[in-house]
Amino acid sequence: MAPTRTNGPVIVLGAGVIGLTTAVRLLEADPSLDVHILADHFPSDTLDANYASTIAGAHHLSFADDGDARQRRWDMRTFNVLYDEWKRVGETSGLMVLTQTEMWEGATAHLAIYEEHPDFRMLDPATAQCADISHMVSFTSLTIAPALYLASLEARVRALGAKLHRAHVPSLVALRTDPGLLALYGNPPSSVFLCAGLGARHLVSPSEAAALFPTRGQVVVVRAPWMRSGYTRQVGALGGGEGGTRTYVIPRCTGEVVLGGTMEKRDWTPYPREETAEDILQRALQICPDIAPPYARTWGEGEQVAALRSIVVRHAVGFRPSRDGGARVALGSAAGMRVVYNYGHGGAGWQSCWGCAEDAVALWAAGSARL
Ligand SMILES: Cc1cc2nc3c(=O)[nH]c(=O)nc-3n(C[C@H](O)[C@H](O)[C@H](O)COP(=O)(O)OP(=O)(O)OC[C@H]3O[C@@H](n4cnc5c(N)ncnc54)[C@H](O)[C@@H]3O)c2cc1C
């Protein structure tokens, strides 16, 4: 892409996976830009439910409906970018390639997008390790260790010349008028990429803010380095998005395994619930008995849960930044600036990040060319 004409600095608001991937693609498109990333949270911070990127599983397991061409394109583009990166650098940036087994209770069909993954296979549900499975497939996918991948993205944006500032932005107008913010980047910005996750609800119109809500997710992280395959059980219909109940076992290249989960709409409770954690441990053992430590594999169910409890590293809760109608990736204007919206990714921000970042930058570049 040819250098793009802009006046003043360009702000990327948010340093989750969406803001950082957007900043990478922006600076790759035009290295001459003066890009400043502003955020309350940065990758090396302690875990916080309001910083979804650090709490996520995170696996690449699309739930894009067969008819949702936009989400399918974002998800597959992201899979291919991550898969290529893994082929180049292996697990050094936090990526792990694995066989993913997806099981359904009640359904007899899978999402078409899974057939686009390498090594897609239909499996006999009678061979599932848990009862009542009616449909089962496997394919090659990948998982991401968020702390490692976010750190690698931060290093990439710094190397590309972005400046990072810890700052709370109370409104878009403040980016052009607040003396404290202006002192960080000199002149009023010409453009802002709004990648603030759930925080966007304080920065957009009231009607748009009403479409944004948290979908609480609770997980249990165990240390089980023997696990090198991923498993998921879906009970009930996805309903074109993230419906039904999902149990997942997500190994990471670090040897940690994320067990989950929950999908609790509009629940702002930021701490783990003990009864939920127990339920997650039991469900995880049902779909994947190998998660039990090897010495406990022949034990009874109660003892296996106790053995699993003994390898718990932490409990965590995060708020997926959900939006009625799905993610908002769009060009607009506000407070005298060009605004590119890139937020509201719900439970799919990791698996769609690169596709969304590329669309956001393309929208911005097309808007610049018209000036
Ligand atoms: C339990 C759980 C499991 C998940 N599993 C998966 C998975 O397996 N696969 C997947 O694809 N996705 C998963 N997700 C979803 C994924 O984590 C999110 O979609 C993604 O992290 C959203 O990224 P983001 O950058 O938009 O938001 P965030 O990571 O929340 O980052 C928001 C950024 O904006 C900043 N910010 C917000 N408001 C302001 C403000 N006013 N001023 C300054 N800074 C501000 C914050 O400080 C932060 O830096 C999961 C989420 C949870 C909670």
C-alpha cells in the first residue's frame, strides 16, 4: 500500500488483541505514520476480567454460521495467518498446532467452516470418550497462549515505531481537547481506531452503547503438559452465534490447559464461583478423561476430580465484549476525526483478529484516498 496522506497522529485506542493486530497492519501499510496506542490495560498487567484478551482460552474454533460470509472470511483469514506464523517460528510466539475434536450432543451436523481446516475428518460418534454424542469431527487447528502472543504483538508494534501510552480516554472528543492526552502525542489526531472492547460502550452513541454487553466466561487453568490435543462438546444449538452450552479443553504450548467454560450474558460478576469451577472440572473429565494426571487414571470419578483440583494453577473470569449483531468493523467520523470502529468481537476476537485488522486498515486507507 502506498503511504497514506494524514494530518497529525493516528490513535489506536485499546491494547488487546484487536488493537495490537490493527496497529501492526496499519504500520505495515504505511511505516511513516505517527501511531500512538492508548490503553488502560497492557499485556504485562495482572489478569483483569475487563481485559478479555488475557483471559481467553484461546483456541481457534470458529462458530461462524454457514451463511455468515463475513465472519467466515475473518476467521479463516486469521487461521491462515496464525498457521503460517507457526510454520515460520513454531511455538515461540505462543501458538500451538493440534488436532481439535469437536463433539455435539443432540446435533447431527457440523459448521461448514470446519471443512476448510487441514485434516478435516468425520468421526464415528460411538467412539467418543463421553456418552450421548450424536456427531463428531476432527481437524487441525491451533491454540494461543495470550500472554506470549500479546507480548510478541507489543514487541512488533514497538519495532514498527508505535508509541504506547497508558491513559484512560473518557470520550472521543477528549482525544482532541484534553491537554493531558494531547501532551502524549503533540497535535490533535486526524484518525482513531476504536479497539476498546467493552470499553467502547463509553465512547459511542447511547443507541450503539445499548448493543454492547458482557458475556461472562469462567475458566479453570490446570498444569497438564501431557495434553497436546483439544476437545470441545457443544450441547444445544449455536443459534447462528454462541448459543448452547460448551465444554472445552484447550492445551497451550506452555503446558497449561484451559478448562471451561461458561457463557453468562450481562453478568458482571468478576470473581470465580466455586460451584461453577467444580462443574467445569467434572465436565472436562467427562469429555477428556486424559486430562486427569496419569497416576489417577484408574481412580473413581470423585478421586479423579480431586486429583484434577491438585493441579489447578488458577481460576479466572473474563467479560467477552459482545455486541448485538456481531462485531462492528466500520468507517465513520466523530469529534472531527475519522473513526474506524473495530470492537464487539464477543467470544471470537482471537480467532478473527487478523481478518478484522486487515479490513479495518483497508477501510481507513480507502477513506484517506478519498480526502
Ligand atoms: C473466558 C473467555 C474465553 C475466550 N475464548 C476465546 C477463544 O477461545 N477464541 C477467541 O477467538 N476468543 C475468545 N474469547 C474472546 C476474546 O478474548 C475477545 O473477543 C477479545 O479478547 C477481544 O479483544 P479486544 O482487544 O477487543 O478487547 P480487550 O482485550 O478487552 O481489550 C480492550 C482494550 O481497550 C482498552 N480500553 C477500553 N476502554 C478504554 C478507555 N476508555 N480508555 C483507554 N483504554 C481503554 C483496555 O484497557 C484494553 O487495552 C474469550 C473470552 C473469554 C472471556
